[in-house]
Amino acid sequence: MGTIRRMGTEEQLISAGVGSGDEVIVPSYATSAAAEAVRNAGAVPVFADIDPASLCLDPASVADAVTSRTAAVVAVDLFGHSADLAALHLIASRFALLLLEAPEPDPYPYPAPFSTHIAQRQLNAAYLGARLTGVVTPSVAPGAVHRYHSYVVRVPGNGRPDRDAFTRALRARGVACRVPVQTPVHRLPGFRRELWLPETERAADECLALPVEAGMSRRELHRVLSACNALGGLLPAAA
């Protein structure tokens, strides 16, 4: 086992023999799609924590979550950054698990060729990363490629109150930012679990997605920079 297979629907889990009585490890800091696919296949989603840099599944947390009923792991690409498939493959081989990779759909339409669209977003991300102050910009793991489906920064300070105040202030300045994951999946109705995933909780409280679409002009990017840098990364909760 330990084979990487592309996953689109729960039918692929079923075809791999995953079903009733099985557990499948998935990330909680993501959409609920992977957990829903597991549940629809008849298995039980088990949530693991994320790596604070890539925001994808943390291989060490995955290893800690393995039980005698674990049948598979679903690695979800997030915001354009792929999960650490090499490390997860080692864990899958160690415990004789199936490793599924769930590709992330690109949220933006692209009239230009796909590679050109990605390259432009990467250039936009590099422009922001070199000039933003007061926020923690996204990083790329060694050997990984970031396609920047979303440009997700962290707002430092006191977690959610500061991040939400920063979000409101940016929107008031015309920056179309958004909270990428409002609630981790393990706290959603239907998936609620009594567990503590510290990096998942911290990301849910601190992360903010800034615009980075390929079609943005340099002037639009500068507007994002000016608005963020003027705020300095921290605002009182009442702002």
C-alpha cells in the first residue's frame, strides 16, 4: 500500500475498499470536502493538525492520529501549496495505509494559458512578499511549488480579535480580503470532535487572504500594500 491516488469523490475511497469501520485521517484546517467524502464512503474522518508554515497536514500529527482502525490519509493541497507528500508517503508505508491526494481547485478563472496564469500570481505574490510589513507572509517549503490560489498572511497579535479588526479596516480601504477558513472542520456541526489542534486553531484565528489574482495591475497591488502597511499589522479590537 502507500500508493498515492488522485481523489475526486467518495467513490474513489469506496473503490479502494475504505468503508464502514475504517478511519481516515484528514485536515481540519480546510474545507469540509475531504471529511464529507470520507463520511459518504461510510468511514469516519479523524482530524490531524497542520504544519504552521505550509498550513497543510503535519506528518507528525498524522502519525500520532493513527490507530488500529486507520485505513487511509487524505492529503489536501491548500491555498496552492501542496502537502508534504514525501513525508506522508513514508508514514503511509510505515503503517500500511492508503495515501490519497486531494488536488485543490483553482478558485479563479483564467483566460490565459494555465501556466501563464500561475506564473503571474507567483510574481504578484513575490511583489507583496517583498514589501508587506506588519503581517507574516506565506512561505514555501523546500522543494515545494506554491501556486497561490490564495495569498494567505497571518495577522500577529491577540488572535481573532486583531485579525478581524485588521480585516474590517482593510475592507474599509477597498481591499477585498477574506478569512480563508472561518471554522475548522472538527468544530462544524456534524463533524464536531472534542480535541485540541493548536496550529489549526491558531491559523483559524490569525490567517487572512489578500487578493493576488493574475489580472491585478501593479497599481492594485500597491493599493493592497499601502493599506496593509499603513495599519502596521495590529489594531485594537474595536477598530
